[in-house]
Amino acid sequence: MLNGLSMTEPRFVHDDIVRLVHEDQIGTVKEVRQTDTGYLYVVQLRTDTAQYIEVPEVELELLKIANADETGLHIRYIT
């Protein structure tokens, strides 16, 4: 805890595949930034233009963990 505020880890990491909650779009996390209110993610959309957008954590849903292989040995805790 720092100055009475608890620091949390970002829910998503670089190369996680995510879905925008209120839109029918899928993308890949390319950057994570911490803000005063949480985390902001730069997501590269899976579109023809591969557009980059900034999305707050609450607007994203995990579809696939980055670099997860089929052995099931990749472990990551998501809170």
C-alpha cells in the first residue's frame, strides 16, 4: 500500500485477445497505462485498418490469454 491506496495489477497484459464489451469488436492489447482511476489499454482492433484505440479496463472482456499454449501449463491469476 502506498499513501493509503492499494495498487492492483492490470487485468490484461500485452498480446491478450480481448472483446470490447459494448461493441462487436475484437482486438489485441498492445499497451497498458495506469491512470488515477485504473488502467487504460491500447488495443489494436482486428479490422482491415488495424486501428489502435484506448479503452478503459471495464470496457474489455478477456477472450484468450496471451501466449497460452495447448499444454495447459500457462498459469495466470485474474482477479
